Amino acid sequence: MPAFVEMIVQKIAEAAPIENSVSDFVAGVLENTANKLSRFEQRPEDGETTIENIA
């Protein structure tokens, strides 16, 4: 049984770098998306109507 537990621990340790890489990738995608969306954000001082002004 201890060998089985050791194997599971080893597999989790091997997977950890993959999880970090995926987390970094997702964070990058979210940051890029936020930056792109902010370029299309209409500013109230421009006299334009925004979603916040409608609600």
C-alpha cells in the first residue's frame, strides 16, 4: 500500500508544473481579453452613452 501512495504523490508532483503552466496561460488570456475590451470602452466624458449610463 505505501508504494501505491508514493506513486500517487509522484504523479501529483509531476502534474503540478502543468497546472502552473495552464494557470499562467489562462491568466494571460484573461489579461489580454481585458486589455482588448478596455480599448472599446466608451468614456462618459466623451459624451457617449455607456451601459452604465443606460441602467
